[in-house]
Amino acid sequence: MIIGLEQEEDGRWIGEIPDIPGVMVYGKTRDAAVSKVEALALRAIADRLDHGKAVPELNELFVIDS
């Protein structure tokens, strides 16, 4: 997944993952924004799994061996 980063005029960083709706965070530094957006993305994916929703981002991560 691609992480988009942008620095605001006030110095804060915005991190987002466009492929996962709602995954956008602010961080005081670039590294903080990256860490926070990765953590939020994992929580969003876990929530979708818990609720039985499709998670196409995992299609290449897990392979079912029949």
C-alpha cells in the first residue's frame, strides 16, 4: 500500500493511505506520521476482518493452501 505524505504550513505532517477510506493522521514529524498511519491502517484492516468484510489489501499477503 502506498502512504501519501504532505507537510502542512504549520509544520505538521499528514499521512494517509488512499486505498483504505478514513486512514489519515497527523504527526509532528514525518516519521511520526508514517508510524501513526501504519498503525491506523492495521486497525482498520483488523476491524474489517472482525466484521466479515472483504479486505482486498490482504489478497497477496495470505495464500490458502488447500
